[in-house]
Amino acid sequence: MTHQARKRFGQNFLSDPNIIRKIVEAIAPQRGQNMVEIGPGLGAMTDPLLERVGHLQVVEIDRDLIARLHERYLPEQLTVHEGDALKFDFARLGDDLRVVGNLPYNISTPLLFHLARFADRVRDMTFMLQKEVVMRMVAAPGSGDYGRLSVMLQYRFRMGRLFDVPPGAFRPVPKVISSIVRLVPRPAEALEARDEEILSQVVTAAFGQRRKTLRNTLRGLIDEAGLERLGIDPGDRAERLAVADFVRIANAL
Ligand code: SAM
């Protein structure tokens, strides 16, 4: 029975065996690890992962695909969580999680923000995403790609773009190039935000109007003298600040 790919669930299924092998090599799964796949779909990655790990937990939203997963795999191989990964409580899945997935691109940014909340449960995460999103995740200060996504993820994770995947590796063929990215939680740093909600507010305000200076975008949160006391030039723009600068501002509030 063929499956009609659903656009609203961002379904582009991996079909190139060489690319699948390369991604699995990059993940380097080992028997017994606590591995979670988001959006297993038709199982392109699930099969080779299971072969190496022995058991996998998956989170999938599409009921038709879930029915197929139940037909295809034994409960001792696969624990299927039916639901929306955006709302899913990953803390339920235990500790030392290795999270993987060829993520639905239409929800990739909110999903990354959601997953960041479970960083303390995670050993690492390896995802396929739209290349443009990966470039924003790993962007350094001063680059046009540097923004809220870069700061909030880099605050919690070390990240690296591993390699690109061409559209032809999927069915249906997407319009965009994809990249594989790895995220590894940072150890608690000397510079830790006392309140991550405040950090998020500062970063959101600072990048809300990215062409404006900090003196303007942060007005209402911190005044010029406050910025100067932290050694931050109120005439700078958000894109020039390091992650640590945002943390220092948040901690001063
Ligand atoms: N892993 C498969 C592959 O590589 O061929 C499928 C990848 S496809 C890009 C994205 C998968 O995520 C689909 O199986 C889709 O149904 C599922 N999905 C979409 N939105 C989701 C959500 N909010 N929560 C959980 N799974 C979702």
C-alpha cells in the first residue's frame, strides 16, 4: 500500500540508500543507547538505527504512518508515541537521550526551541533540517544569519553542520537543500542565565528590530548607563553581541 505524502506534515521521505547510510554513520548508534527518532515516517532511518541500537522510541503524528509502524515492528523493538513533537514531553523518555530525525521543515524552528528545554536530558541530537535553518543555528556574531535562533541554541548547545543533502535524496523532491546538524549540550558554564525566560525576552527584543541599536531595542529593559556598566556599547546592534553578552544583560535585570 503506497502512502500519499502529506504536505501539512512536512513529509519528504528519504530514499537514497547512500545518504541514509551516511547519516546513520554520522549518528554512530550503539546497542542499548536511549535513542528517540522524531518523525520516523516510512522508516527510512528507523530500520538501520534499530539494527544497531536494538530498541528505539519514536514520536510520530500521522495516524496512517503509526498504523504501518505497528504492523512492521514488534513492541520490543519500537515504542511508538503518537502525538505532536511540538507538544511532546521528552522528559518522559528518560535520560541520556540521543534524539535524531529528519525533521518536518514547516515546524523546525518552534520544534528546536521546544527541544532546547530538554537539554539536561540529552546526550546529543542529530537532525536533518533545511540548510538555511542550519546556517542560522550555527551563525557567528556579525553574520546576517545570526539571530534569536543562533543565540538561544548556542546558549545551550555546541553545534556543528556535518554535511549537506541534495533534494534528489527525497521523495517527493523538496525545493530546498538540507543539512545534517549535530547539537551537544554545553556543560553548565561560568556564565549562566539566572532566568532563561528573561534571557529569551532580551534576545527577542534585541533582534526584534535588528537594524536598530541596542539603546532603542532594549529600552524598557535596560538603560544606556546599565549597558555601559556591562561594557556593552548602546550604539551597537544585536548582531554584534556574543551569546555571553546577552547572558550578562539578562543577569543584570
Ligand atoms: N524520517 C522519515 C524519512 O527520513 O524518510 C520521514 C521524514 S519527513 C521529512 C517528517 C516526518 O515527521 C513525517 O513522518 C511526518 O509525519 C512527521 N511529523 C510531521 N509533523 C510532526 C509533528 N508535529 N510531530 C511528530 N511528527 C511529525
